[in-house]
Amino acid sequence: MTAPESGTAAPPARPAPRHGPADPVKILMYRHRTLCERAVDPLEIAAGLEAHGVTDRAAARFRHRDVFSLAEELYARVPRADGPERGASAGPEDEPEALNPAPAPDPAAPAPAPRSRFARGAVQLLPGAIGLATVAAHASVVAPTPPVRGAVDAAGLLLTVLAVRLALRRGPLRLRRGPGSRTAVLGAVWAVGYAVYGDWLLAQLLSGGPDVPGPHPRAAVAAAVALACVIAPAAGCAHWFARRARRGVVASRALAELAARVRPLLIGATLLFVVAAGALTVGAQLLLARAGSSGGRWAVPAVVALAVLLFLARLLAVHGFPAAAAAGLGGAAALEAVALALVLTARLPGLARLGTPVEALVTAAGPAAVPAVACAVAALGLLVRGLRALTGACAHPPADMPERPGGTPVGDPAEAHRP
């Protein structure tokens, strides 16, 4: 019996689904929903989209002229995590967060006491103080025998290394985005070791040595002490740059405006550190001239160039670009190693010309010219890289952003393009 025969009307057929153009911004909104809900302004969303590879050309596919205008629409359409309309607009995918909301901070609870500025400053001054104390203890040994002085030097070196490690794990020089690169650590250790013993080794190689057994290696004590002392101004300049850059993120309404604010800050912080490092290096050279210093008139520029290289490398690593830091430190170490290798290779029959460039440079400016050139070139490369990498909002997360156990801030947009 058919429907007309039974007197019952047939149920209306479902209308065919429309296949019109989908809302592309809605797709992007759900793809980056967490980023949009946690953002405090459109610029933070724009920085996150940048970190995920969304460029102005990609924004054109979403019918926007640039990333910032796309971020403004996302900011307007996605409800804030603490907005009043959160419960009404939550979809099925948001039910777990709705059932287990994050505990709101108690307004009456006292704010956590900030760490004392004096304590933080003391941690940054500790490496330089231990270095100076080691030099003083070495010079004041009552029985100046090699074993006793060797023990004093070894103890001072160990304490200085521990103090440097503590200073790099506290304060503005602390990595907030996971462990550092092994390449950067090896490059930094090589560069610092070359600053202490490299000039002596290069001079020995050029004169046909070193003889085995030969004289005790002559260390550039003033360079070592100066490098330990510059950690304090490095922390101060890094703190000043990070604080001003975060203010620029809040005040800027476009990515181009943020870049225009951050570039002068980076250049200013670098110049300020150059002045501080130069003053400390000259002071160390004058104070410890008798303790051992070589390199001639290029000794101070070599130490300052290395200090600037280490500062820029750490600054890039702190703000989420460890690969660039490792490349700069590795490049400087490679140039110094090549200089030593060329001198050794020139001893082989028929290859004497390979050592001519290094010999000419050392004859004209002294052995310290080699690390000065290597570190200056690498530092200039890191500065150019920083002028591009540190101008995005993803490089300047809020100071109070929570961190994961690995050291990465929760919701950090720079995590997407971290190597």
C-alpha cells in the first residue's frame, strides 16, 4: 500500500546540502582556537600566526590584506577564555575545558614576593668576583710551587665555571624555551679557551713549536677575568632590552610598528654592552698586566668582540632562536680553528703558501687579531640576524607566562618554528 492509498502524507525529503563557499577564516579560527582564546590583543595572534608560517600572501587567501588584519578578525570573532560569553559559545570540542576550568586567582591572595634585586645582581657579579679572587690567591701563595698554584688555579676555575652556570640559569640570561644547543656550548667553550690560550698557541706554531716538553702555556689572565666580569652588564642589557621590547609589543598596533620599535632597542642594548665590556676589559688589562697578557694592541678589541658575540648569541637563545646562536658561535670557532690548521698545514712540503695570510695578519697586528676578526664577523652576523628575528612579537612573551617542565612557556607561539 502506498502513501497516497493509506492517507498518510510522506515525510518531506531533506533539502540537498549547499556547497557554497566555506568561511575560510572560520577554519583558521578553529585551527588556532587556543591561541586566539588566550591572546590579549590582535598583535599576539598575529605573532602566533607568523610563527605558524602564515604570511601576508597566505592572509590574502583568507580575504585579508595582511596578517594583522586577519588577526583582528580572529580576535573579534573568537570569545576570550575569560569572557562572559564563553559558556554560551563553547562547542563540543571545548567541553573538557568547560568541565575542568582553570582555577581563577584569588584577588585577596597576596602577590608572590619578587626576588630581591640585590640577590639577582649578586649572582651576576659572582663570576667576576671569583675570578679576581682566584688571581689574588694565585699571587699570594706562600709556597709558590707548581702543585700548590695548580691546585689554587684548578679550584678557582671550577668555582668560576659553577658561578657562570648559576648566572646563566638565573635572571635575564636564563633560557625560557628549553635546553640550549650543544653546538652553541661547544662553540662558546672553544672561543673562551682560545681567548685565554689561543694567542700563545698561535705564536708557538708560527715559531716552529710548541716543543714537547716545553714551557708552561701562558694564559691571558686579563681576558679570562674580563669575560667573567662582563656577565653582569650582559644581564643588565638583556633585562633592559626584554622589558622595553615587551612594552613595545603592548604599545604597537601592527607588526611593522613593532619592528620599528624593537630594532633601535637591540642596537642600543648592543652599543651599551660594547661600552661596558670595553671599560671592563681595559680595567682588567691595567689591573692584571703583570699576570699575563699577550696580543698587543688588539688584545682589548679581541676580548670585546668575543664578549659581544657571546652576548648576542645568548640574547637570541633566550628569545627563542638557539639555532642562530649556535651558528654564530660555531662560525667563530671554525674560523679560529682554520687559522691554526693553516699554520700547521703550511709545514707540509709544497703547502707553505697556505699559512701566508695568517702570518701576514699576525705580523701586522699581533696574534690577537685572529680572534678579533673571527668574533667580530660572527657578532656582526648575529646582529643582522637579530634585527630580523627579534622584531616579532613571538620573541617577546609575557614575563609571567607559565612554563612547561622543559622550559617552554605554555602557549608560546615561537615553539612552532623552533629547530
